[in-house]
Amino acid sequence: MRLRVLPVAVLAGLLVPACWLSGAASATETVPLPQPRPETSAPDKGKPDTATPGTAPDASRFGGDPHIDKPIQNTLPQPATMTPPSADTVNPDRFGAKQPDAAYGAFQRGLYKTAYNLAMERAKNGDPAAETLVAEILSRGLGVPLNPAEAAKWYGLAAEQGVPEAQFQYALMLLDGRYVKKDEKGAFALMQASAEAGNRLAQFNFAQLLVQEDPGDAGLVKAAVYYERAAATGLADAQYAMAQLYANGAGGKPHDDAQARMLLAQAARQNYDTAQIDLATWMIDGRGGERDLKSGFAWMKRAAQGGNVAAQNRLAKLYMGGIGTDPDLILAGAWYIVARRAGLIDPQMDDFLQGLDDAQTKQALQKANRLP
């Protein structure tokens, strides 16, 4: 089961990149929404964005049908990733246990059916840690059939007894409304309780709820407290959110590009692709610190290789202009072809491709077919 709070647009985007990324492309190429990271949206061929400037070249040359894609949207801050941790990283504290027990030990070793059976005996007797473990196993279909509705029952029981992980998961279910009756007020209270107990995903998502409740700066001020707590635990989503607050001087935080750049770097090192793109842009522009073209190029390449379409297009421009690397028209064409096949249309780069001769186009296509 993968549930997450819907994204809430609360901040303006980062400053428009410098001239190396400006021009006509800015109308169609913006930082993507990584949920989960990296993720891109397939082009909607049935509803082309007719407002997009420029005329695209024959897309069949590059392995795709001709179309103009919708812009890739960026809502800030991003919602936290709700992918459950792998068994070998699970902490028994998540289930409300003071010390590891037989059920948790079996779960940690991957003996999920055994863990379920052991935990179920205790869960039926009202043990909150066991209730949470049973819910976790059912919600993920580990050794037993996937059963979100049954998981919701056990999460709810454990949440009533104050287990932060159960409060967080049940709050998500109350917001979602598929397996339990939707209850936004109840979800808000449980998310707050879990956040106050130190659950970092709850801290991030409670901040999102606060902003949703009050989209103005007053809401951001309240949310910043929880974003900051989650960021301090190393949650990349929260680090990126705090970078946005400092970059924009919002949420009661001073405008501090140096602090924002440091937070972007922390999130980028955790493979948060949007942070990687922004960090690359800031390094190339010299924002928040020294200008570092080589490192900026390296971060953009890392995001591009991870599958981020916007990064692929921007990397193509870096190769085209020889920024942070030697100029390479073939690789520039190849990376743009990859981005274009994914639905990103950039008139400037379309013109660049049209300017390649047949031999260069063939080489670019060959390289594109070997790129991630």
C-alpha cells in the first residue's frame, strides 16, 4: 500500500535559471514533480498544448510521434515519499515496541508469515505493537494476501493506543477515504499527534496540511516548524522544502541562499532529483556560493541518468554549450532525443536538432538508444 498526501502548491519556484537555460524553452520545460523520484508523466496526445510556441520537427526521426506535451509542473514543497522501508531497516520503535520481540525478529528476517501469526495472537489481546505489525504486513502483502481494509482496522486500533507509526498510517487512510470513511479532521489530529511524537513523515505531511489549511505566509510559518524538524532527521523532501523557504525568504525564514544551497546539496545527495537539478543550476549560476561549472554539470548528469526528463533536456544544453564539460553536439542531440521521446518539447533544442547534418543525427540517435 502506498498512500501519500496530495501535493500542496505553497511556494513560488526557484528563480528562473540564467541565460544558459532561458529562452523559448522556459515555456515548456520546468522542474518535474518527482513522485516517486524519479518520475515523469507520459504525454497526453489527445490534448495537445496548442499554446506551446514553435513548430516541432518530424518526430519520427527521433523515435516518437509528433506532439506538443503539457508542461511538467512543479509544486513546492513536495509531499514526502511513503514507500515503506525494507525489512532490514525497520526499527521496532515504529511498531510501538520497547524492545525487539519474536514477532518483530521474524519480520526483520523476512519470515513474514511467521511474524504475522505471532503478532496476530498478541494483537487479538490488544497489544498495540502487535496491532501495528499486523497492519504493516497486511498493508504490504508480505507473506499474506494484500488487504488494505483489514490493515486499516489494525492501524486504527493501534492509533487509538498512541503508536505514532499507526497514527501516521491511519491518518493517511482517513485522508484517502478508500478503506475507511474519509475524515479530514480526524486525520489532522492523528497526523499532528504522530508529528509531535517524532515521526518524520508525519512531521512533513502535517506541515503540508497546515499549508493546505492556510495557504498564506502565516500557514508557512506554522508549517516551517515541522518541515525543519523533519529536515533535521535527514528527510530529503523536508530538506528541499526548507531550501525553498530560505530561497524565497518565506515562512518566517530569512532570505539565505547559502543555507538554501546547503539544504539542496543534502537532498541531492539522497538522489532527490529535483534538488539535483536546482543544485546544478545554482552551482552554474554561482547562486548561494561559488560558481562551479564542473560540479553543476555532474549533478545535472546524475539527475538525467536517473531518468528526470527536465534534467535530460538541460544536460543536452550543457553539452551543446560546453558548460562544465567539453562541447559535444552528438551527446547534446542524444540527451534531447531521450527527453523528447518522454514528451518534453523544447523549440530551442528542436532547432538545434534540425541543424545537425545527417551523419550527426544518426550518431545522436545511436547514442540516445544506449542512454538510460
